Amino acid sequence: MKPVPFEYYAPDTVEAALALLAEHGDEGKILAGGQSLVPMMNFRLARPSHLIDVNRLPGLDGIHRNGNLTLGALVRQAQVEASPVIAESAPLLQIATRWIGHPPIRARGTVGGSLAHNDPAGEYPAALLALDATATAASVRGERTVSVDVLLADWLSTTLEPDELVTSVAIPGDALRGDVGMAELARRHGDFALAGSVVRLVTGGDGTIEDVRIVAFGGLPRATRMTDAEDGLKGAGPSDASFAEAGRRASAAANPVSDIHASAEYRRHLIGVMTVRALQSATERRPA
């Protein structure tokens, strides 16, 4: 199939892009990597009458570390995968990136686009939620910064206004500490995850877990923190028993859907298993 007719714009400044968004509102759609939008347009699941290509916008493709870690919205997934700055400060993002599709997809897909698209099976929303990230959104009315947890809504939607453009994503310095891990299951490598789990944990001097984030994704309306599983780990030591209990709690709290790919019951089981594997992966990555 082919998309419905649309007007194409290629602004070369952020201000021009925001003016177009303000003018066209719900009828306008941002084109960045296009790895999700273009197939949806071809199947006529998305029908924008105005397409605003932001790939020429300057200043949105940088990676900066200055206490916090800031990524421009147009940073490509392949940049994340290859960046020594991210390898040192936020390895979870590199781990997540390697689960995304295949190299040609990662060469075009962007950080901001992945977040704004908010696919429930997407790796970046889950990883950024585990890292307590925030997103900056701009419009002709000004800028605002919102936590990823608040930004993510249900099923391919966000709390962004129709005239807003994500310009950057930031991870606070405190969230760059600790051990990280991730596990997911897909029918084939590069397919959408049937279920997955992302974890970040911080252990104290006595070896017990001081802080932990566990985020489940795949088959849920959105990437979701498993707070009951987190609470069960705080104050405990990393062990097979504590990890198994966290997996049990995550599975019990999850409320996935059934579809042609997997039943809700199977996905619920997988979320528990993936949580255990992600926790094990996090502690196995810890330097000796």
C-alpha cells in the first residue's frame, strides 16, 4: 500500500519546525528516523496530512556528559551503540540498543523518536525509565522538562502536546551509578519483544541492595516499573533466592495482554523469568 497524500516540509531550524507544528497541530507528524512512522503510513495506520522532516535541524545530534548525561533527540541508535561516552557512563543504553532491530534500523532510528513513538515493546522507553531520565519538549510556547515516567502514556501514545517536539533526553548523574542488566525474549533476534525486563541496582558497602529499578515491557500498555519487586529487594543481598522472589513479584504484578504472538499467561510468566535473568546479568557485569 501507499500512504495517503501529504505535504512534506524540511525546516532547517528548530524555530521553523515548531512553527509548522503549531500551524498544523494534530494533522502534522514529525519524521526523524522513520523506522516506525513510514511503515505505519504505508499501511495507513497513520494518516498525517503534513509531514515535518526534522533531520536537518542543527544541534540535536550531540551526546554530552557534564554531571548528567544528555542526548540530543536526533542521536541515532547506532551512535549510542558506538559511543565511548555512553559505554563508560550509561552502558544500559548500549545493552538496550543491541536488542533493537538490525544495523540498518539502528542507523536511522533516533533516541527522541523511539521515546515519542512509545512502542510498548520498545527497549529505549524501558531503559530510560530505569535510568530516571527526563525529556525536554519544545513548542512555540516555550520548553518544558518532564520525567519519562510522566511522558509515557498507554499504547503508542505520550503526554506530548500535538505542537511539541522532543529536543533532548537527560539522565541524572545519580542514575548513572550501579549495576545494570537487561533480558528479553523475541521469536527471532530483532523482532519485537514478547516480554522483557530492565534493571538497575545500587548496593551499599555491606553488600545489600540500597536502591533498585525494575522495568517490565512487552505486552503491557507501556514500560512499567515493578515497584513491589523493587521493594522486596531493598535491604536484601543479591542472591538466587532474592532474585527469584523479585521475579515472582514482578510476574504477579504484571497485567499483559494476549495477542496472536503470545497469551497473557505466557507473557506474565516471561516477565518473571526475564526479571531474574536481568538481575543476574547486572551482578555478573560487576567488576571483580
